[in-house]
Amino acid sequence: MEDVMVPVVLFLTPAVIVWIVSYFNSRKRTTIHETLRHAIDKGQELSPDLLEKMSLVTDPVRADLRRGVLFLAFGAAFGVLGALIGMEESEAVRPMLGVAAFPVFMGIAYIGLWAFGRGKSEA
């Protein structure tokens, strides 16, 4: 039973995490649109300041910085875990650092996207 459950959980966990994040992001956007639609239906005037604040909730440039920092933290956590495991089993350090490299490079890429995208205006 363990021989089947471990690989199934290992491969399903990332898919479930991606689905959860996508679901809640979609829900957040739907809530914003419903709020705006409700305000328009009630005849309220939507100020440019309000619209700008509402657009910051789904700002992809700001999200890139957050994702980048989180990926860097995730990679650093794997690196520290590898170092701690390496105290007991020295052969585990290199594979754990290899695993840690993936989120670190993804974090660097997201921070690069943030740095290049923050000066550009939306069309």
C-alpha cells in the first residue's frame, strides 16, 4: 500500500496546490467584478482612485515580486533542510541543494519580471 500511496501523493500534491491557488485567485477576481457591477447597478459613481485601488488587488507586477520572494524563501528552506540532513547523512546534501535550486531560480526569474515590468504602464 505504501509503495502506491507515496508516488500518488507526491505527484498529486503539486496539482492540488496549483488548483487551490487558481481557484481562490478566480474567486477573488469574481468578487471584485461583482462588487463593481453591484456599484454600477446602484448608480454609484466609480472614482478613478477606487478603480486604481481595485486593480492593485490583481496587479501582476506586484504579484511577481511576491512570488519571487516566496520562491526564494522556499529554495532557502530546502537548502537549510539539506544542510540539516547533511549533518546525519552527508550524501543527502547535493541532491537537496539540487532540489533547492529550482525554486531559487524561479524566484530570481519572478523578481526579474517584477524589476522589468514595474516601469511599464498598462495599455
